[in-house]
Amino acid sequence: MVATLAPGISLAWLRFSRVHDLPHPEYGRNSAAKPARYLWMMARRKAPKGRAASKACQAAKRQAANGLRTERSENRARTAPFDTNLRLHRVRSRLAERQELRRRDAGPGWSDPGWC
């Protein structure tokens, strides 16, 4: 589509999808803060020279390598292994309001009244 600004001057308009749009200018700064945070977590747990690294230091090192914290524990609170008897009072306390509990092997849209 071409829009005419004045006689002899035109401006070409292009349509972009959101998928191909560039991120917000501050996105890089915000996204760089996460890996820096994990590097600091690793640095402050580092053992003195000649001593073995603690498990906390090793865990922080893995998190820094990934750059992002894993959401495994959060996902485990919402799911349960197939054919498992649940202690629902423990699990439900960790669930957010209106969030369903589903089996781990189930698809994202699966729901069963016995598990909700």
C-alpha cells in the first residue's frame, strides 16, 4: 500500500505480522539482566581456591549456563505421574486459583473432572 503525503511525495507502507516484528528496544537490556543475576548467584557461592565447589555453587553454575531458571518444580506442582494416588491437600495448596491438576502424559488441553 502506498500513501501519498503531498504531490510527488509518497511513502510506502508495509504490513508486518507480529511474529516478524522486532522486539521492544528495552528487551535486550531486560533479557540481559537474567543471565547476569545467575552469574552473580554463582560468583557469591564460589569456594575459595583449592576447595571443592558446594552443591549450591554447582546448581548456580548450571542455572547460569542455561541462562534461565528452570520451571520444573512449578510444573511438577500442576502435574502428577500417570496412575498415582495423590495427596491432594498437599498438591492443591501449591496450585494457583482456578488451575487444574492434570496427568503428566496428557496433552495441554486434556481435562478430567476427577483430576480438576
